[in-house]
Amino acid sequence: MIVGSGLFGSVFAHEAKKLNKTSLIVEKRLHIGGNVYTEAIEGINVHKYGAHIFHTSNKKVWDYLNRFAEFNRYTNSPIANYKGEIYNLPFNMNTFNRMWGVVTPEEAKLKIEEERLKYKTENPENLERQAISLVGFDIYEKLIKGYTEKQWGRPCKDLPAFIINRLPVRFSYDNNYFNSLYQGIPLGGYTALVENLLEGIEIRLGTDYLENKKELDSLAEKVIYTGPIDAYFYYSLGALEYRSVRFETEIIDKENFQGNAVVNFTDAETPYTRIIEHKHFEFGAQPKTVISREYSAEWKKGDEPYYPVNDKKNNELYLRYKDLADRERRVVFGGRLGEYRYYDMDKVVEKALEVAEREL
Ligand SMILES: Cc1cc2nc3c(=O)[nH]c(=O)nc-3n(C[C@H](O)[C@H](O)[C@H](O)COP(=O)(O)OP(=O)(O)OC[C@H]3O[C@@H](n4cnc5c(N)ncnc54)[C@H](O)[C@@H]3O)c2cc1C
């Protein structure tokens, strides 16, 4: 019994089938793929649960997924829009040149050092002081402050410094956001990739495992559970917390809306944090375009769980649930919800392959 058809459940199911094991996937949503699900709108693959850019340095994982989809050459190069001023991300020579007119890495380093000395405090006590001491006032003011405050719903002065202990700062004109060896988007979208993984495997969509547990458990020797760990135990120790995101998706009667897949709006006044223009992930030339505005949202029980809040309180609660989970002899808990941690896609595939090897 495999609960959830996200990447974890789908990779596990594929590996089980290879070894002639029969599995049944139950998925409470009406589609497969979990959060990497893409839906075709106006011929464009729309990332329904947030933009997903595949990147990895793990050759084994890269080769594995390339058996189920061909990946394009998409390279993530987000831009920041601060009140109409455009900057490249991550912070690099293009950003520094636009901000201060500096041309060489030496000039950029000098400028940042000057700013550091001006604002440095021995122990930056909050995110604002920390950011200023790392990259100076201008970058903090235009590219960090508004965006971070929208993300966390609190002033940077009230946020702990450790959130940005390290800021990616690059002294080259390289706009590639990731340092990974391999990067791309599966041609035809992630749903097609997951369909290929799940070829020949029985799936029941629109079925909540926990609501049909008794009947479903009687069908299986072993359960791979990729839903929320606290839900499995009916929240008996309390609910784990998440940060949520709200998406407003719109079809626009234009070929090209913003010229880039990802644009961050870094001022405080624009209510959303980013606009994703989905067609640019696949170099689409459709006559229309689809965009999603992303709003950071407080999470409450019943909302879509997106990012686990791995602070002390929640990590301790997770460990208590894990203790209970370890005592469930027939059940393996896996994936981002089953383990209550943020996993990039490559890490989830790596983990599912590891668990499959161990369990099968
Ligand atoms: C906003 C956002 C953006 C991201 N962007 C990137 C990115 O750019 N690059 C990257 O590498 N990673 C990205 N990720 C991470 C990526 O989404 C995860 O690595 C991946 O989706 C995890 O797969 P999973 O199978 O563990 O979980 P999921 O995809 O969540 O799958 C779990 C499935 O279980 C189902 N389920 C839960 N409970 C039950 C139940 N009781 N009964 C039946 N079914 C159930 C759910 O409906 C879901 O389909 C992003 C994550 C988020 C939140």
C-alpha cells in the first residue's frame, strides 16, 4: 500500500514493480504527482503547487529521472523588480554593477567591505543588522527588506539573524541561481514524468487512506505512508506547523508578460512576493500566457501544508511523533510530509531509492 503519488511514492512504486511486487497507490487528490503536478492550460504546463525547477549534483538521480523524461536546458535566473528597477539574482556582479556601477570583482568587494565596516556590529542581533553587515545597506533596502518581511509577515528587526547567516554572494557575472551540476525541466511537464514512473501500477485517486484505513490495511503486507505524520496519528500530540503560500493564477491574452519565468517583487508595497510566468520554463511560444502571483500566507490546520517550520518547538513535536512511527512495524514513513522536512525533489528521489533498496 503506497499512500501518496508524489515523487516519493511514485519512485517507490516503480522500484517495487521492477521486483515483481504488487502495489496499490491511494491518493487523496484527484491527480497524481503530489506537489510537482503540472496541469496544461492554454497548452502551457502550469506548476499548480508552486514553481518547480529540477536541479541536482547527484548523477545517479539525474540518470534515473532521465529514463522517464527528457529534460530541457532551463537554467534558473530569477530577477528582482524593485519599484521598476530590475536586478539579477542571486547577488552577483550584474547586481552590483546595476546597484553601484562597479565593474570588477575587486571594486565590488571593496564596496561591500566599506559597507560592512560602516554597519558592522559584533553580534548582529537581528536579521536587519545581519543583512546590512553582509551585503551593505543598498542591497538590504532594495532587495532583501520588503521581500523578507512579506515572506515572514514580520519586520526584519524582529526576525532572528540566523535566517540569513549566509547569503549567496557571487563575484562573477553568472546569473545561474543554482550551483548544481545538472538542471532542467522535464519536457511535457512533471505530470508526464510521474505518469511514466507509474506505468502499470494501480492507483485509486480521490481516496483518503486515513478515512479508509481499516479496509486498505487489510489489503497490504506493508504500507509506505507519505502523508503528514501528525495526521497519521490523528494529531493526538498536537498539529505540526507549516508556512503556506497562496497562488492566484491568471490567463493573459499576451504572448509574453514579464520576459522571465521568475520575477521577485522586493518592495514592501506589492502584496505578492513573486510572479511565475510558466511558459518560460519550457521556452513556450503559445499565443497566450499563464501567470501565478504568489502570496505568503499564515498556515492553519486544514490549509495545504507547504514549508515545515523546523523550529525547536515543532522539531521536538516531530520527534515525539517519530517515536510513535518507529513502533508501527508495518508502516514506513517517507517524503516531505512523512518526515516533516523540506526536501528538494532530487533529495526525495534519492531517499525513495534508498528506502526501496532497504525495504524491497
Ligand atoms: C512551493 C514549493 C516549491 C518547490 N520548488 C522546488 C524546486 O524548485 N525544486 C525542487 O527540487 N524542489 C522544490 N520543492 C520541493 C518538492 O515539492 C518536494 O521535494 C516533493 O514534492 C516532495 O515529494 P513527496 O512525494 O515527498 O510529497 P508530495 O509531493 O507532497 O506527495 C505526497 C502525496 O500524498 C498525498 N496524501 C497525503 N495524505 C494522504 C492521505 N491521507 N491519503 C492519500 N493520499 C495522501 C498528497 O495528496 C500528495 O499527493 C518545492 C516545494 C514547495 C512547497
